[in-house]
Amino acid sequence: MEPVVRVRDLVQKIKKRIILDGVGLEVYRGECFGLFGLRGAGKTALLHILAGIDRFRSGSVEVLGYDIRKSERFKHQLGLVTQGKSLFQDLRAGENLDFLAALKNAGRENCHRVIERFQLTDYLSLPVTALEAGVYQRLALACALLNEPELLLADDLFQSIDPASHHIILRELKEYLACGGTCILSFNNMDAYSKNDLYSSISRVGWLEQGRLTVCQPGEARDQWDRRLKSFEEQSGENHA
């Protein structure tokens, strides 16, 4: 099976700091891939590269069959939810939907569909900056799914959201996967990962630490986290001894 995402020997640096150090990854059609790591591990950097937002130092990246250094055509079938870059902050909620629907050639019917499914009717006239975290994420995901993309990239989608928004987002992600979509979801918090009902839909997990990516089965992610916590606690104890 041909991968939807293929990353080889990816290196990213910011000034002299190595953010991604020889990362390799393949994600296949219909797969839900969980990207996990502590805050600052490089998850957002990797997603931004896959989305074509940021350049990278070396390696190769193919998304939906396109070398992203040579073509941007993959962006037509890409949905993105990422911190601070998903929505236009100076527009109202409804204006974001209208503008992005036109940009993606999604059609008015798709606007109506996501407004209803994400329960956004009461918020359309509000500025994006006035939205609570859960509603903001619902709007961001609704905009990302307007044109029913082949690939969805979502960065820390479940962080600090209310139960109602959590339920809606989870339901729509499951529907997206059931219809054959492919997604990469990042998590900063193990509880947001292991206690999430989407857990059963995640086929593999990538653990990102010190610029290196280790791919494991979902059940192993909890063990990875526990080992890291124990290691950090021991190091902290030694530093304060």
C-alpha cells in the first residue's frame, strides 16, 4: 500500500538547536496516527512541515504523492488544525467559514453541513478572539473538514476544551475516519490520549523525543510515558540532592 505521508531522514534546525533529527515516518490511507511527546518535543514543527508551512533543512517529505518541495498541489486535499494558524483572527466565526469555503471551493452546502454538525449556529456572528477554547477548536476542525480532505493534521486538538466540544469533535473525527479519511493527531498530555474515546481508532503512535521519532503500538505509549516520567523524577531528585 502506498503511504499518504512518507518522511525520510528529516532534519529541522532553529538557529543551532536541532528540532528534528533524522525523522522517518510512513502513514497509510485510512490510518489514524497518534503523535505524542512532551511540550516542545517538535510535534508542531513536524506538523507544520507536513502542511507546507515551514521549510526544513534536509531529508525528503512526500504528502499525498507529492514532493512538497516541488509542488503545493497536496494542499488542496489537506485539512489543518494547528496552534494559532488555523483561523483568521481578525474575522468572525462565520466569515472564517465563508472565506475558507470559497478558498477551498467547498460550496455553500458544505458550509451549512459543518455549521450544523459542529453546532456553530449561535457563534457565527462572534469574533474568533471571543470564542471559548472548545468552540474555537470546533470551528477550526469544521473549517479543516469543509472540503472533505484526504488528510487531516491536527495539533493538540483536545487541549483544555469543554465536555460538549470534546464530544462533538470526537464524533466528527470518527465520522471522518469511517468515511476513509487519514489523520495525524498530536497529543501533549497522556491523559488526553489514553482517556480519549478515539484511542481505539488510533492504529499506531509516534513518540517524539530529542528530535527522534519512535513508532510503537498504542498500548506501548502508556509504558513509554511512565518510563519517561520516572526518569525525569529521578533526574530531578538528583539535581536537588
